Amino acid sequence: MPQEFKTTGVTAQKTGTLCTETSLYKCTDNKVEYIMHIAAGTPFPTFPGGNSKGTANWFKLTLENDGDRKTFDAVKVDNVA
């Protein structure tokens, strides 16, 4: 069962701002969740989906929001009939 995209207590990092802590970060367009390893000192990238030109809000993966998951769904599908 896919987990809901949670951001409780985590500050959004916007495209172009410098990353201050090397970690895994996530962003979403409410259709696909992207997870990326971003190193400290590098700018947060543009949104990886679509034409890769949009801005994104990146959120650090945390134990509180993401649990200790070891796997993730490669594709999440909305089954609205």
C-alpha cells in the first residue's frame, strides 16, 4: 500500500536554493513522487517530471514522515473511475 506524501515539521526547500544537509529529498506533483539524493552545497534542482523546467518544493525524507521504509513504489496510479 503506497504511503501518503507527508511533510509534517519539514521545511520546504525551493528549486535553486542551496542544500545545507546531504540527504534524500522528495517532491511531488500529486501524481508522482520523486526521491533524489542531494548533496550539501548544491542547489535544489528543477522539478524532475514533465519537461524538467518547473520549480519544485523539496522535502527531506524523515523517519517521522516516511517511516523506516526500505522500498518505494516506482509508479503510483490514481484509480479514479
